[in-house]
Amino acid sequence: MSFFHPEHELHVRRRSRNLGMLGVLFGLVVVIFGLTMVKVRLEGESVGRGAPAQVQVESGASK
């Protein structure tokens, strides 16, 4: 006695397409995470070498 019905061909194609989209989105997340890590590491190196900090100073109203 079979409890499960065979999947329709449409569901098989949808699963394949969904797994493809999962792969694309996961790859995008990996690329963005990698770029963020590189940026943080490069900013950390420039601060460690005594590079001038980028600080904006507001000029007060002087009389």
C-alpha cells in the first residue's frame, strides 16, 4: 500500500528552479560578506599604520 503519490512533473521543475534561486541568493550573500570582510580588514590596516582619521569637525559660531 503506497502512502505517497508520485510528484507531478511541475513540482519537480519548481523544486529545481527554487534550488537554483537558493544557490544564486547564497552566492550573492557570500560575495557581499566577502567584500565587507575585505573592506573592514583594509580599513583596520590603514588605521593601524597611523593614517589620518577621517573626522569632521563642526565649526562653531564665533563672534
